[in-house]
Amino acid sequence: MNILGISAYYHDSAAALIVDGKIIAASQEERFTRIKHDYNFPIEAIKFCLDEAGISEKDIDYIAFYDKPLLKFDRIIETYLAFAPQGFTSFAKAIPLWLKQKINIRKEIKKNIGKSFQGKIIFPEHHESHAASAFYPSPFDEAAIVTIDGVGEWATVSIAHGKDNKIKILKELHFPHSLGLLYSAFTYYTGFRVNSGEYKLMGLAPYGKPTFVDKIKEHLLDIKEDGSIWLDMSYFNYCQGLTMTSEKFHDLFGGPARLSESDITEKEMDLAKSIQVVTEEVMLKMAKHASELTNCKNICLAGGVALNCVGNGKILSSGEYDKLWIQPAAGDAGGALGCALFTWHQLLKNDRVPEEGDSQRGSLLGPKYSNDEIRTFLDSVDAKYTFTRTDDELTEQVADLISKENVIGWFKGRAEFGPRALGARSIIGDARSEKMQTVMNLKIKYRESFRPFAPCVLEEDVKEYFDIDQESPYMLLVAPVAESKRKKQTEEETYIMNNDPDLIKRVNVPRSEIPAITHIDYSARVQTVDKKRHKAYYDVIKKVKGKTGCPVIINTSFNIRGEPIVHSPENAFKCFLNTEMDALVLENFILLKTEQAERSEAELEEYKKSFKLD
């Protein structure tokens, strides 16, 4: 039986296909259209999923959509009526799209899929889709499930119990009281873009001090012991306006929101730290209450807030649970996979047998390109390359390049599903290098210098370098760098780390044996790499260890600021050619920058200008 899951019309449209309960393919639409966070109907992602399974529209038995549009529309109408006549501008902007597409989603699906589709269309609730995306692929027979996001239909937080093939929602927190929207309000206020800048706010937090925590708790929200929250909506504008925060919010924190691209000050650092502290407190209380409700020692997380890997790490280290599993595509894209799995297990009552590790296979569910396809492209652009006949030869050469501090674009195997690059579409380098974080941020990613990068570490060596006691294959847990690997700072370095307003100076203070991935608070967003999920990538790191003694490399997504992660060899080659990357791996081809045709400074600047900034 073929079940196609779809998420669309809000943020990160995606499609996922399961066949007889097995996950076959999944991808976000943005990877194909090159429109970051593309919310349109995922036509290209659907086509890919069907092609991957070798089926057509007529072979689809069920299509599952990730939420109930009519229930969501009910929330929008009720919210407008509660605030009317305020909010008319926001309402007038939203309604045409609802009347044209969203409210008639069944018609939209049939129009876009085609007349040959004769199956049924299913509409689980938004948080049912999220919960299913977290529990069903997990390795657990039974688990508490916590979903935290901005808002679905009405729910902003849900606690569920998953056992065998069934999920039961036990408790919900409803709009407008939302931890996700609270965090997004601070994302907006500190000058970052909502729905994409939350990562930046989390990355900025360790540079600040929690000086605003008391003010946030006193004025903005009331935190209950069960983790539920009540927000004072007079400080917010998202119910009735086109911004997240109100003038009252601005008065409370001493002025208007920071303008995008303006200098980041101590104020923004302290705000980031303060809202991160509050978010962690709420997440921990929610997780504790979920344990009380379910009596489970395993927990699954989903929803956009589950991408807050610092909070996830705090839940794991709290001792409330033995094991934690987080959906790699925790945001709305993952809802496409969740609603398909929900249909198969919950609605059609098919059995579930958890797999060791998980059943998401490293989340490597996207497209793959053959060596023949890549050779054809490279020859068409007159690229200079070396072809390695075996993966052993390839990984040996790549490990040698990394050990010599080269920055490499790595494009091999099936693309990742979700926002993280996990060793298929990654930019990689030497974690021991003191200059690597700045080089990658400013000369390759074209983004803020303070943003940290993630370490990829051999699974068998993780405990030597990081204080973590479970695998982390999806880069969704932050853990402290082991004390034994930390560097003792001089008085001058300590002063710079704690007081210097220049973020670049703070970033450049070496803090451990692996400075390129050690954040200012000695933390790191860890990915453990095993041979089962990532054979060639594992072998690269293993050989780097053989050459340098260090089983850790630096990893970031293969894209530059404002663009989705690269999808095709063409995307990868363009990014490689027009940044200061040293080498590019496309399957078994290796390209060196020094061997490619030179581009003028004017061409390079024009290329950089072509990217949208977020």
C-alpha cells in the first residue's frame, strides 16, 4: 500500500512516501525550487517521491495532509473576531490565500496530483502528524511524546503517549499561548527573521548574560509547574498584526526591534540568553509533566521548538528519561512524514515493529545522483576533476585534504530530509583549526561570524570528546566538550570571552583541542557518525583520525546564507566555484579550486549580491 504525506501552504512544504509502512522517500520543496522555506504545494517533491518508488499517481492509495485546514481557519476567524477591528490589515492579507487555496485543500490536492489518483484523502490534526513523525520512526515500543511549535490548528503544545502502533494525545496548550511564538517574538525583536532566524538567536545566547529573565517572567508570561504557560498578549502583536511584538514590548525592553543587518550589541546577546534560559525551563517542566502523565522512561520530541538542541540536551541530562529521540525534520516538513505514518499505523491499524537505532535510516531520504550524471554535467561546464574508482581511494584523498586544513564541499549519497546537513550535503573541515570557524562563516557561508558549527565525531569516540551518553545521529543535541579536551585560558583570553563587545574576537579565542566547533560556553551541537548510516562519511573521519589523531571534523550545511541546501551537482558546483572553498566532492569526483578557471573579483561580488539575505 502506498501512502503519500504532504505538508504545504505554511512553512517548508514537503512530501513523503511510505510503502507498506516503510519510509521510501521524503524531501522539502525548497530543495527543488531553490526558494528557501518554499510553502507552495510540493509538486516537485511529490514527483521525486513517486519516481523513487517507481510508481505514478494512480498507484497512490492514500494521500494524508498534515493538518485540518478548516479547524485552522476556525482559529483564524475566532482570533480576528476577538481583536476586531484591530488586525484588519493582517486579516485582509491572509483571507485571499485561504479562500483561493487553503480552505479548499482537497480540491487543491486533486488538481495538483492529477485525475489518475483515485485514492482517499486523510486529514490528521497538526499535532497528531508531529507526534507520529516522532514516535513511529523511533526505536521505542513505548514513549512520551512532546510536540512544541508555534501553532497548529489550535494546539501549541501537546503531550501524547505512544505505545506499539497507537498514539493518544493526553493534553494540549492552545493558541495564543505558545512557547514557539514567544521564542519567535524575541527572534523578531533581536533583528532576525521569524521561522528561520531562531537558530541564530540560539547561537547568540551563549555570548550573553540572563539579565532579562526576571523581567520576562514578571511581565510576559506565567509558567505553571506542568510547563503550561500564559502569555500577557498586550506585549505581543501576532494575533492581530503583521509583527510579533507590540509597542508595549518595545517600551519594556528599551526601544524598537533591532534592524536586520545592523550591529549586534550586548542587549541582543543578553536578550538571546534570557529567552533561551526561560525556554529551557519551560521545556524541562513540560518533559517532566509528560513523564508523570505517561510513566515512560523514553521521550520523543517534534515541532519547531524541538530544533532547540540546547533545550534538548538539558532534557537528556536532567535524568528524567533514559533515552531521547527527536524527529530530524522536526518542523512542518516532518509533518508530511508524520501524517503518512499516522495513516498507516493509527488509522489503518497496521502493526509496528521498532527498528534498532530508528527506521529513518539517517534521514537520508532525498535524491541521489549517479557518477554518470555527474560526469555529464562536469564535462558540460569544462570542469577539471579527478575520478576515484573506489570509495576507499576517495575517502583517503579527502581525509588528506582535511588534515591539511582545506575546506571541502561534500556531496555524496542521498540528500538529507530536514534542516540539518548530516554528511550527504555538507561543508567539512578540520575541527582542530583555530581559524576554521571564521573562515567558513565569513568566506564561505557569508553569514554572521558568531554562529557556531557542529562537530561530527565517530560514534565510538564520542564519550572521549563530549559529555553525552547516547548516540546523536541527527545533530539535535548540544553537549559539553569534555573537560580533558578544554584549554586553560589566559587572563586576557578570559576577559575577551566574557567582556569584549567584538564578537569576532570572542569567537577567535581557542577554547579546546577542537576550537572550530567549541562554542563560547564550551558546548557543541554533536553528530555521532556510524558506519551503518554513513559508510563513506564514516571512513573519511576514521582516516582523518589516523592522520591527525582526532576523530572529529567540522560540519555545516552545503549552502550559503539565504539559499536552501544544495540539491543538484549544478547547485554544488556553483557554490564551490563562487566561494572560498578549496575542494569539491561530487560522488566519486574530486575538484580542486586551484584547477578551475579563475573568476574576476567583479564576477564574484556580483554573484554574492544575487543571494537573498535572511
